Amino acid sequence: MEKVYLCNVSELAENQVKRIDNSEHGDIAVYNLGGNYYATADLCTHATASLAEGDIEDEMIVCPVHWGQFHIPTGRAQGFPCETDLRTYPVEIEGDAIYALVEVAAPALIAKG
């Protein structure tokens, strides 16, 4: 697992979502739900839309394009037309910093021949 810095706690108001641009692992959405922090892939699994541009309703993020919904803590798709769950990331708080723990792909083996 690789620890990826997302933002500071002080940058994320309660019930707010923020997109973190990350070219290596894909953009990540970080959420503050009542002082609990979560991270998911930012891209909707149904359409090419940033979930950080959507609205939070209770523990759900609503896609701004087709209004599909995902449960933020689990990433589960909850509303049509979204059927594929979001990737979620464990979150660690260190001081004021929020980090996501991201799996690092194993390097491909090169066959010798």
C-alpha cells in the first residue's frame, strides 16, 4: 500500500467533497461526513463525470450527470443508472493531513527468452 496525501482536514468542511488530481492512481474524491473522512475514486462508474461536482445527501454522493448514487463509506452503487461500485480507499489522518492508502500494482514480469 502507498500512502497518498489528499489534503488537510482544515480544507474540507463538514459534508463537503473535494477532488484530488492524481495522475498516478486516478483522481480521488475525499469526503467529510460529520467529521468522518472517506476516499473513493472520483470518476462515476456510469458516465465520465467527477463525483466531486455532485451533491452529498446523507451518506450518498449523487452523480451530477445522471443522478446515480453511491454510498460513500462502501462505494456501493445505489441508484440507477449506476450499477458498478466505486473503488474505495482506507483513510488515515496524521495531524491535519488526510491520506488515502492506495494499492500499488506489482511490476509486470518480463519473460526472458
